[in-house]
Amino acid sequence: MKQSPRILVVDDEPTLRLGFSLALRTEQYDVSAASNGREALDKISKEDFDLTVLDLRMPELDGLSTLNSLRQNGDDIPVILCSAHINASTAVQALEQHCFDFLCKPVRPSDLRDGVSRVLNTQPEKPFEQVLYQLRKGNYGVALDILEGSDILSPNRLGFWTKIIADLKNNRPLEASRYVEEYGQDLVRLLTVEEHC
């Protein structure tokens, strides 16, 4: 019997932790929860998870610090950064830590389930989902090839993602100020798959 994917939901708000957990359990995911980054790191060190849904603003250890600790420890677990407080600077910092998936709160249960399904899918059919999959695997050249060989994104979004991926591929630092100068705070909307952010 195939084991259900294990998901860790990390949020300091008890009602959101419960709501996210319930929304994901309806899809038969095995869900665990943590109330802050320290608790999440402890759980991840003791258990295997396929994905983490991570809030940005939390007491003790925030989402970016948690993400940074994961990557410094060599843990490449996929992370969906989920927050009402994602701005250009935090988004670029998350990209530097190989977090390519973002959800803006408030999150509808269907958007959460779609985001989790998209990240866990190892055989995406939609071209942009293929790009995100390749980014999560560290295959920046393949991701660029998919982008350049299709008309899957608006010109503005295509330009943004092409620059981000090229910078990652060439090991150039991602500088929020440079992207904000060109795209403004619209940068956060360009990162999200859902259009309602």
C-alpha cells in the first residue's frame, strides 16, 4: 500500500494550523503541525516530511530563518511560503533559499490543496508547473529552456522568471532592489501561481 505524502504545516495561529490541516487531510495527506520555526525544525530532524507549508511571521523563529536553517542543514524539503506579509525583499530571500512556491493569505482551502498537489507532482503536465518542478530539483538550465520554448506566461511574468532563473543558474546573487526597480511591488504577484494575490 502506497504511503500518503507527509506534510508539515507551520503557523503560529492555531485556527490556521487546524484549518490547513483539515483542508489537507480531506485529500488523504498525512499532516503534522508546528506552531513555530523551532518546533518545525525539531520535527523535521526527527521525522521525514515530503513538504512544508511555512508561515512567514512567527514568534521565536520566523519562516525565513526556519527556511535558512533547513538549507544550511542540507535539507532540500520543498517549502510553500504562505503569508499575508510577503514583500519583494522576503520573496527574493526565499528564492535564494530555493523556495519557489508562494501562497498569499488569506488562502482558500482549494488553493492550498492545489499548491500542495502542484509541489508534490513529479510529472507535471502544465509548462509553468514543469518550470517550478525543475527549479525545485535545481535544474535551472532545463527550467529556462521550458520558459524560452513556450508562451505560457505574460511578457512581464516571463521576463521576471527568466531573470531570476538566469541569475540562479549563473550563481549571481538575487538582489531585491534590482528586481523591485524593474517590477515594483508587483514582484510578489509575479511569483505566485494564483492570480488573486
